[in-house]
Amino acid sequence: MSRSREATEPTTDSDVPSVAAVFGVDDSVPYETERTVQRYLSQETRHNVLQVLLGHPSHLASTTEIAYYVPRSRSAVSDQLADLADHEILTQYHHESNEDARDVPADFWGLTVFGVSLLAEYNYLRGLPVLRAVHDATHKTETVKRHEECPRPVLPSAVEEAFDGDERDAADVPGDDTTLADLREETFYADAAPADPSALNGGADGDRTLDELF
């Protein structure tokens, strides 16, 4: 698995691996790369992890945040994070100034330059505004809020620029009649906010555990 690190810029294009090399496919076989990548990205837990990161305001999230939103066990989420890191799609970015802070993470998962270019190629970035709207409408525990609001490193500029560009492009695309209500029906998030927020945590004392969410 990729080691935690401060966000850094790739030095040259040669630092970004090829899709064929990462996935171990023979690029000369027609459509073999496309089939392999689509199969890989569509695995449910892995797909949901990527959606969490795409919808996150910073596109950087702690393991606790990701595990809260994805309706799987923490160990299953951790396994897929490790696998995405092995495929150089994600890495952990380290924020040294958080090391001595109480109750906040110092390591955050985010896309690599290779990862964001791969997702752009397979049209994963076009839904950024919708995923962000779902994220913002999702109920969050105090722990998740604290993690989301804490300081974190800056992503490499190539990653930031890919997100910024696709957010602008997607906002200008006409004819997309998907509504937030539609997304509430379809979202995989652990506890997407209902139309009536007062229904949240009815009769519960304090934050619920992940087991109680499912």
C-alpha cells in the first residue's frame, strides 16, 4: 500500500504509470484494458469509496469518514482502500501539523494524479456537483463533522485542476434533470438526510454506531 506522505507534485509525466502497467493487461488486445478497468471500478465497495472522495468538499477524507458513508464493515472499506492504493489510484496524504492535535486525523485518503486521470477518462468526474449535493445533504455525526472540518494537506495541483475543471464543465451541461430527491432514493450513503431532517436520530441518545445505521 502507498505510504502516507505530504502532498507533492509529480516531477515528470513519466512518474505517472500507464493503465496497462497498473492493471497488468495486454493493451494490444482490443478492449481488454477497458473491460478490466470497468470491472475493477464497478466493484461495489470500491465504487462507493471513490464516490465518497469525489463528493467530499476537499476530495480528501479520513478512514473514519469513508467508513461512515460506505455501508460496509470498516475492515471491508480498509481492504478496498488498500487495494486502490496498490493500483496507484489512491494514496494517503499526511498533514504533519495534525499529529499532536487531539481527536483529529493526520492522514487522509485522496486521488493520485494517475487516479484522477483514470476517473476522468472513464467519466467518473462528470457527477461531481451531484455527489457534492448528496454529501452536503447527508447527516453527519459529531466525529465525522470534526474530521471533515479539520486542517488537511493540499492535493497536487494536477488533481485539484482536474476537479475544478470538471465541476465547471458539469455545471454547464444542459438537460440533466437529476434532482437531489432522486439521489436520496439512490444514494449508497449510510444515512442520507430525509426530506424531514427532524426524523434523524429520533429517540436516540447521542451519536449512533455504524452497526446501528444498517
